[in-house]
Amino acid sequence: MSEKELYLHKLHTNDKGIEMKVSGEPAKLFMTLLIDFFEQNGGKNFLTLTVHNQEKKYGITIQDCNGLLSPAEKMQSMSEEIESLKQELARMKGEVG
């Protein structure tokens, strides 16, 4: 793998959004620029941007998660907990019936 190339290691789409893992110099550069933008503009907790192209509008949020779970990690944890509770409920229904 060349560090000068952008590599997509994981792309998972579901009803909650897209999870993506990338590596390589372009990914590092993009993240460095985004973090620098956050810090240079007084970002303390979060910074929200709106990005437009000719047809669509997007919101981008960068958040300081130092020591905390990111929103994506929280959603993953909640999804896992919901699945576990569903399985426990199904097991309990099986014992009653």
C-alpha cells in the first residue's frame, strides 16, 4: 500500500448512516485540515458546517470527543444493547409460553 493513495477499508451503510474507515496520506491530510479548521475557529465542543453543491446541501459536524464516545460509537452501543434486549425478551417469552 502506498501512503500517497486513499484506501477505503470499510464502508457500511444502514438506516442510521454510513460508517467508513479510510487510511493513507489524503485521509490524514483531510482530517488534519478539518481539525485545524475546528481549532482555529474557536471550536471547543463542536463545530457545525453546511456545505452546498449545485443540487444538494449537507451538514458536517466535528466534535471534540476527548475521553468520550463519539456519536457514532454511542449509536453502535445503543444498537447492540437494543439487539441484546430483543434477544432477552424473546428468550423470556419462550419461557412463559
